Amino acid sequence: MKLVPHSPTSGIYPATQDYVHAMEVQGPQRLLFVSGTMGLEQNGVAGATLERQLELIWSNIAVILGSAGMTVDNIVRLTSYLRDPSYAEANAAARVRALGGRLIPTTAIVAATLVEDWLVEIEVVAAA
């Protein structure tokens, strides 16, 4: 499988330093669509802070990916659902850390989550 990022620099607004406009996936054999994942402890309780929830989300995503024989390196698309727009910077920083600086197409949406304690929910698409 080959990943080819696409971020045209003319005729469109520029991508910021933490994402690319598009990712071409050449020759994937498997696709994994991960449902919205929350920052919950194993007992189902939400982390007490935004930072803790972001740590848990990325830990939970890694477990889900691992169950399919994948890692965060296989993520090719990500959507974040934030309860508050003020969470955007922390969310982006956590994503950049989790992906080791690898850039992928992302979207962040401000929305109410099903449970008020869930501050962020992230869904990903992975390819292998």
C-alpha cells in the first residue's frame, strides 16, 4: 500500500501545518472504519479532564487498530467531534503527537455528544 498526500497550493486555501487536504491510498487490501471513540476508562467512565480524555481516546484507538493488526500509521482519515470549539487546539496537538507528526486529512466538528461528560469523540478510517 502506498499513501500519497495531496495539498495543492494554488486555486485553494492552504492547508495548515497539522493536516493535508487529501490522502490518496494506492493498493490497499483492507479498510477499517472505526466508530466514534470516546475518552473512556475501561470501566466506561469518562476521563476527568480534556487532556485525560484525549490520552484515553488515542489509547482506545490504538487498541481497536491493534485488534485488526494495524497501528496509527494505518490511519488515512480522521473526524473529531468537539463539545466546545475551545478544545480544538488541544485536540490537534494530541492528534499530531499520536500520529508522530504524520499528516492526514482531518475534520473537526463542534457538536453535542450523547453524554455531556464526553468532551471529544474521534472516528478514523484506516487502510492496510
